[in-house]
Amino acid sequence: MLASDFKKVFKDNFQIFSFGSKELDIRNIENIENIVNKIKPEIILNFAAYTKVDDAEDIWKKINFDVNTLWTYNLAKISNKNNIDFITISTDYVFDGEKIEWYNENDLPNPINEYWMSKYLWEKLALQENKNSIIIRTSWLYGGWKNYKNFVNTMLDLWKKLDKLKVVSDQYWNPTYTIDLSLAIWKVIENIWKYRWKILHFSNETEWNWITWYEFAKEIFKQAWLNVKVEPCNSKEFPTKAKRPKYSKLLNNSNIVLRNWKDGIKDYLKKIL
């Protein structure tokens, strides 16, 4: 989602070389190094990630660490060797969710499952291997197009099948529209010297400290003008293999601020509907 929206917005600003899994095996360091030596980029943006959180607990544990940890480690080493700026995207889920307030950039991560551990190691290795690394933590991305798997698209699909929905109301965070995150990344690139070897927190702003899945769902249906009965429920009603943090709101201490979350939803719905 993020890669496709970033390319769409900035295709006229940069010469962008993008690779999918068919063009680049991100677990093969020689393959990566050959491409970097051929292109000689000024900046490497890592938008690749393994994101099946529950499967990372068992059947895809190795793939999770290969993609989310080994890949980033290799990229950081190669970019450092070639003196290339390296920007990589991490997650609010490096925190355990026990802090009932915002998490700032210097708070100590405490991963509570395999997926979060792979992301935590990803951050440590990126900063360890490249002095020009920039870590951008974000939360609950949606964007791309209506065929992408994200919460907004899931809610719209469920509306076609159900008259009533139960949505979790005891997990607190902030959503992030990939177009808005792309614009924030552009601002980082414009002044990249200011942000090298730093961790940044970017998500859309809310009126309160955070929102829940339930509030997010209600706003989606409200803005889409869809009559759906949405009921709040406890996360225990939808058990998952991987434990989720209860609170994971990211505090942004930079001067780059993303717009209000409702404006992001409005623009995305306008695009896909």
C-alpha cells in the first residue's frame, strides 16, 4: 500500500526504482548488492515487510524473521558500505501496550510476540549497521486501492454481507493513511541531514489521545453514507494467536505533522468508491 501510493505521488519528483518479489529476492544479499551497485541510489526506502502477525507465531516464523529482520540488516549493511541514506518503516507494535499514554521515540520497546520481536530487531540492526539509518514507526496503515487488505476495505466488504457488526473497542491506537505517510516521508527526505540516525513517529492526528477499532469503523460507515449497526465488543471475543498491545498510540515529537484522521478517511473513500 505504502509503496504504491509513494510511487504514485512522487513519480515526477524522483527517479524511482521499485522491485517486487519477482525482481528481487530480499533474503539474498548478493542479489541486493548487485542491484544497488547497478543503480547507485542516493536513498534506499524499505517498504517491504511480512505482516501476517498470527502466522508469524508458528508456521511462518522463519519467513517473518527472514523478511523483517535479515532483509533489513542486509540493506543497512549495504547502504552503509556505499554511503547511502536508508529509511525503513517500523511499527507501534514494538511496544507492549502497558503504558496508558502516548509512546514517544525514546521509550524502550518490549515486544510481546514473534512479529514484534522481528521488527524490534529490525530497528536495532538498522541503527547499528548504518549511521545514516532513519526509523519511521507508524500504525495501522490503510491506502492503496480497494483490492488491498486493510481495515477500511474489510469493513466495506463486510457491509455487503452483514447488517450488524461487532468491532473491538478496547485496543487504542491511531490509523495512518498511506498518502499522508508518503508526504511525511517526502518532508524527511527534503531535510534528510536533520533526521539521520533518528526514530520518528508518524500517524494521523486524532481529537483525543487515540481511537479504537470501533470508533474507526463507525467513522468509515458514516463518511461512506452506509447504514450499518456497529456494536462495541471486547477483544476477548475475537481471540488471536498473537497477543496485541492494548495501548499503542505514537507521540510525534518532530515538526512534521500528519493531518486529522477523518480527512484521510474522507480522501481514501472518495478514491475507492
